[in-house]
Amino acid sequence: MSFIELLLLAVGLAMDAFAVSVANGMCLKRCGMREALVIGLCFGFFQAAMPVVGFLCGSLFYQQIRLVAHWIAFGLLAFLGVRMILEGIKTRRERQGEGCAVEGESLTFQLLLIQGVATSIDALVVGISLSAVQANIVSAALIIGVVTAALCFVATFMGRRFGTILNDKAELLGGIILVAIGVKILIGG
């Protein structure tokens, strides 16, 4: 995978974490520079670690699936992308007319840990796709982690200012990017 493809993949994967970071910025009772940095680093860490785990699991089976690896990568990315698009549409419908449902929450380690794991499950599956196309997992994990950390840091402050306007659009954009990368892998393979 080229650097641009990895960058787009990172942005697509980061959109769930971006949406949660926007919600954190909007809803947490205290949300300053420190909280934004912690949120960014937590999400960046999990988004970088999960593809490595998926890659290692996928590598165990690569010899058995190598002839259909591009189809598997396409299928996984398309599935995740469509799911994100549908979730963004569902979120948009549910939130019409609503404000913040958890106004005034504090950012706890447990809450951040749950958010970090929950938003990076897709990255685990993408790691399997990366093993199927024999991508450089070190570069991929670093790019995914850094992009996610930076986007989530910014998203926390954006949530303070723009709130729900950005939330569902991030999931839609992320889904479209993942489907597009899946199609590109299929065509290229």
C-alpha cells in the first residue's frame, strides 16, 4: 500500500474515534488541553495497536488464503465501510432535535478505556486485511496511530464549538473512505 492509501485508511479508521472525541468535547464537564491530549493519545494508541493484533492473526492464515486475499480485504473493508455509513445515517436520524445525552460527565480512565477499545475494533479487522495484502504493518500502525491521535485531539476542541453538527458526518466520511479503499484493493489485486 502506498503512503496516500495508508493515510486515507488511517483517516477512515479514525472517524469513529473522531466522532466520540467530538462528543467528549461537547459533553464533558471539563475539557481542556490536557483532556484533549489524553483523548488523542488513548485513541491513537488503540487504533495503532489493534491493526497489529489483526495483522498477526491474519498472518497465521495467509498461506491458506493468499489466492483470495484481495477479495477478503475488499469484503472486510466494504463491510466495515457500509456499517459505518449506516451507523452515521442512523445516528443522524436519532439525534435530530437532541442535545448532549450525557451532559456534565467527567473523563475517567475507565470511560476512556472503553471508548478506546470500542472505537478500535474496526482497526483489528483492518489489520487482517493488511495481512492479506502483505502491507508493512509497522508503517501502517504508526500512520494510523498518529493520524488518529491528531484528529481526536482537534475533534475534542471542535466538539466544544460545533457539537452534533460533525458527529454523524464523520462516520459517513469514514465509511465511504473504507469502501473506496476496499474497491481499490480489489481492482489492484
